[in-house]
Amino acid sequence: MTKRNTQQRRHTILNLVNTQGEISVDTLAVEFETSEVTIRKDLTALEKSGLLLRRYGGAIALPQEIVAKSNDKQDSLRKMAIAKAAANLIKDHNRIIIDSGRTTAAMIPELASKRGLVVMTNAINVAKRLLSLENEPTLLMTGGTWDPHSESFQGQVAEQVLRSYDFDQLFIGADGIDIERGTTTFNELVGLSQVMAEAAREVVVMVESDKIGRKIPNLELPWDQVTTLITDNNLAAQARQVIEACGVQLICVEV
């Protein structure tokens, strides 16, 4: 079988596991003409994305009861579409920041084809997913004080680390969008998000359309700090007009 890029290979592996129910590492290594180390990385990445379960020597498909309980298909499709659009903005050798959050983390498998990336993050789950990529981008961690609410590092130490670097892009989510003011959050710790935005030449906000119009008390990033907003095509026309009038590039992806 001809070699495929990482994303294509993992997609095919997932189809094989779901079709056969169980498959071994050595079988996959022969099938894709690659090393068992590479296959183990693939299976680890797919398990961390909640798509299969690892077992000794291979992997098995998710039990149907787990799929039914944990997988909101439409929500997953929206996140994947937004993540793909975000990854398309990244060039080889870019220096980027990926903030904590499920939508931003969904972008990581899409980075498999990028070369020479330098990635800073404040989230352990993001860091682990990055390390599973075959192209192994250079990973930087902010450090700081662990915040259990956002499941990320925050505080002055993290802010000081970020101020020591400059980046091409920041990718960040939001709990809500005030269409007239900017991104909003339940978390009262907004200092690090603002430092992230100051450290990056472009700020890309990734958020599902049902969060747009949700006014949460804590303003995180005002529109004058946001370059691009990526959402799905269910965004209302009036909201689109207001956001674009604030000078924000709007990308609405098809789901």
C-alpha cells in the first residue's frame, strides 16, 4: 500500500478498527508500510481524541454505549470543520499559541502536515496531543498556576513567560461572544488571554455559532484585539454584519 500522510492514515486506521472491531499494531504496520512506533503514535492520538480504545498490541472500536453517551455528532462536526479552517491559516515554520479548550484542541490532528512549527500552550491536554504528532513540533509550555476551572496554567508566571516571545498567531476559544464588544468568558482570570493576544500578530477566535450572542459578564478580548473569527454557517446574518463592521475577518465554515 502506498504511503499516505498522517491524517489520511489515521482516518483509514479508524475505519479499519470500526469495521473489524479490533486490529493489531503489527497488522497496521504491514498495511501502511511504516514502523510500529508510528502506528502506536497514531493509535494514541486517536484514543486521546475519543475515537477508539487502546488494547495491548493494538486497538478496539468504541463500545456503542460509549459512543451514544459521549458523542454529540453535530457538535463534533462543527468543531472539526472550525478546526480545519483554523489549521488552513497556519504555514510551515509558524510560531503559534494554542489556548486551552476543546475547540482549539480539535485543531491539533490537522497540524500533522505542517513542518517546523513552534507551539506554545498553557494546557496539558494540548501539549500531550502535540507530542503524539509524527512531525513533532517544538513545544513550549507557559508554566504558572494551575486553574482547575479552565484546566490550564494561568497567572503572572505564565504571563511573564509569554512576554519573552513573539508569535505569528494565537488560536483561542470563548465561552460566549458579545457581538458588539468581543469574546466573553465565565473565567475571571482573563489576564493571560490578553497577554497571549498582545504577543501574537494575528488573533484567531474559534467558536461555534450557538455561543455567538451569549453575553457573559467577563469580557476577555475586545474586537480591536481580534483578527479573525471562525465559526459555522449557522451564524445569523445580522450577527455577521455587526461583527464584520467591527473590523473582524469572519470565516463561516460549512458543516
